[in-house]
Amino acid sequence: MIPKITVNNLDFWYGNFQALKNINALFKEKVITAIIGPSGCGKSTMLRVFNRMNDLVEGVRTTGEVLIDAENIIAPDTDLVSLRKKVGMVFQRPNPFPLSIYENIVFGEKIHYSGTRRDKLDGIVEESLKSVLLWDELKDNLNKSALSLSLEQKQRLCIARLIAVKPDILLMDEPCSTLDPQATARVEELMRELKNNYTIIIVTHNMQQAARISDDTGFMLLGELIEFARTEDIFTRPKDKRTEDYITGRYG
Amino acid sequence: MRKIKEFIIEKLILVCGLASIFFVAMIFLFLLKEGMNVFQTVSPFKFLFGKSWYPISEPAQLGILPLILGSLLVTFGAAVISIPIGVACAIYIAEVAPQNMKEILKSGIELLAAIPSVVLGFIGMVTIVPWVKNICHLPTGLSALSGSIMLAFMAMPTIVSIAEDALYSVPKSYKEGALALGATHWQAIHRVMLPAASSGILAAVMLGIGRVIGETMAVMMITGNSAVIPHSILQPVRTLTATIAAEMGEAVVGSEHYFALFAIGIVLFIISFAINVTADLFLHKKR
């Protein structure tokens, strides 16, 4: 299988602090890859390298290579707009815009193409909401403020908003950490469905979640990628002592 | 003993807290008591919509429409100038400027707010007035336009600092979300951050306008003070505030003229009260 994302010798600094140390990994296409590890291990930072969200922080430095579809996105001349169109992100706290549900979903379409016809926008809204299983709940209230939704609905809406842009890759930064167990189960179900069309990388604190939904898992510790393998191997036959200690709950 | 002490302190603070409300109420009542007398000689309708203000002719003509229009025209002009510049400046400070530039701009704007209005008026008189006169080929530069430009400077600090605050308090996650969808910085600002900060920005604009409409000294010095209904922004006008300030000294206590000036005070009070309440509504809607 051709890797969707290839990471070669990736180093990353916040000022003088090195947050990622010589990361090498291959992320397969249309597969869910989970990144686990204790707080501060650099898993979110790595995720934010893939869509260059770290650029918002001052004084950061990235070296190495991250190839997405054979293009090195670390290069300074990378077109961030098209990169972020291709590599979407779902955040830890659902962050719908303070606009209507409808406007949230057509946001991407509107910023990338001006003057889209209304009926096409309507189609995008319906399709995107259906793909996150919100259409039946919300179809009569599309003009309601997105801020009035429940947490789970908000997070689904954020995923729908992302899907509307038609990305290839979905980066999910602890997408369920604010949700209750039932809502988490439903969002995980959704992720399994999305896997058919998208390459998904999920950062999670929750090891059981990683075991439940992912095909590949990477374990990170203090900025290093300790082990990266098939999920069942990581959880049943970890090669590294530190991985074993983490998944058996000796620390973390 | 301790209880009594607590009680006394509590009540003392209460009295201080109520004092401001008490003073506002007393000021309004006093204005009302003095101002209402004018309506014994002129009907409220004629007072508000009368077209001539000749308070010392015989009989006195006490129509304040030219003054209201003068105030509105100067305020409108100042708003047209200060709102776009002020909001753009707030966007620049909140979103674009690098840290050190931000500090410089912020203290510059604070300084602008600290200049006494009479000094601004004086500077306007020797710079803006001749400038307006030459550029527009007018017989005199003392005009509504000069006043508007000057007042725009006074409204700017209020508009910039409150609008900047509103933009700053927009959750960072909105901006991140927009950028992560591939929005450019400007798209994130105008499609997400400005709508999110809109009520705060509206409040900033209202408070800026409130400052303009209540301003007296600078307008009196540079608007020319002729109480006629203005037909263009290039004409001299006289505002409500300047009328009170200029004429109160000469008006005979207890005369119609004297009461009419108080009635103008009531009109001003109502206008600025309305503006402040609106601004407050916007500010609270945000929360």
C-alpha cells in the first residue's frame, strides 16, 4: 500500500525546546492511525505539523520531511490554503463558528469558491450533514445558531464542516475528550464509516479508544515516536519496554 | 461591636454606590424643572422643529431644529470618518500588528484620548480650518466638515480601544477553525472574527458617537457657530452643545432664553442617554 503521509527525520522546536525528535513514520491511506502517549509527549504537535497549524505560534522551527502525496509540506513555499483544504482538522473542543448551522457548513465552499449557486450550497449542506448523521435531527433548523447545539452535535457539525471541503486527510485532536461515553461511541462509529473515504489520524489520551478504532498505532514519549505498528501488535506484543509499561498503565 | 462595625461599613458603601444614581436623577430633575418652563411660551413641537433660533429678538424665536441638524451633521460626518478608520485600526492592532507595533499604537491611542478637547480645537483652528478653506475654496473654513474631522479624532480612541477589546476576546478557536479549513487570514477575520465581535464593535461605535455628540469646546471653536439649517457639510453650523456653552453666560436668569438653554440640555441628555443604553444593550448581548 502506498503511504499517504511519509515522515522522514522530522524535528520540531518551540524556541529552544525540542518537541519532536527525529520522527519517522508511514501513514497509510484510508486507514485510521492512532497516536497515543502521555500529556506533553508531542502528539498534538505532530498532528499540527501535518496541516502547518504550528505556523500560528511564534518562534517555531521545523526540519526534516513530511511528504503528503509526494509533496514536502514542510517546504517554506507550500501553499497553506490548498494544504489545509486537503488536510482538515477536528479540534479537541468543538469550535463551530458563531454563525448558523447552514453557514458553518458552507463556510469552506464560500471561502474557496465565490459565487456558488444557492442550490449547490443546499446540496453540500444536506450531503455533509447526512454523512455525519445529523441531517434528520437538524434539517428543519438549519438557520439556528450552531452555538445552540449539544457538544456532540457541535463536534459532528465540525466534522461535517470539514467534509464539505472534501479533504483527503482528517486530523483529529482528541475529538471525543469533551464528550460523554455514549456520544463518544457514536462519534467512533462515525469515524469507522469515514475511514472508507478518508485517511484519518487521531490523537487520543484514551488507549481503549485507540485499540477500538485504529488500524495502526504510534506511541510517543517525550517527543520521540517510540513504536509504530499495527494496533493489535502494539497492544498485544509491544516490542519496546516503554510501550508495554504505558499500555499496561504503569505510567501516563 | 464587630457586628455594628460591619453594619456601618456596609451601609456606608451602599450610600456611596447609590450616590451616582442619586446624582444622575437629581441632575435630570433639575434640568427638567428649569427646562420645562420654556414650554409655557413655546410648544414642544415648535421648540423642536422651529426653524429659527433668535433667542434675543423681540419676540424671541426659540426653534432648535438648526441646532439639532447642526449636531447631527457634524456627528454624522465624524462617524463616517472615524468608524472605518477606527475599526480598521482595531483590526490591525488585534490581528495583524507585531507585538512591539501593537504596544506603540496602543499607547499612541491612549495619548490621543488624553489630549484636552480645547487643545484639539485649537490645533484644528490653525490647521484643519485653513486647510478646508483652501481645498474647498470656501469663504471660511469654519464649517461642519472641519468640526467632523476634528471630532473624528476624538471618537477614534473610544472606537479603537473598545473594538480592539471585542476582537481580542473572540475565542482563538474560531480563528484556528477558520484557518484549518483553508481560510486566508483576511477571510478568517471578516467571515468569522468580525461577526463574532460585531456586538462589541457596535457598542464601540455607539460610545464613540456618544462622545462626539456631547463634545462642546472643540466644536464651538471650529464649526463657525451660525444657527442656520445647514444645506451642505461645507457650511458653518452650530451644535446643541456649543449653543449652551456660548449663550449661557449672557442669558438673563429666569428669561425664556435661559429656560430654552436648559431645554436644549434635556434634549442632549436624552440623546446621549439613548446612545449609551443602546451601546449597553449591544455589550450585554455579547455575553
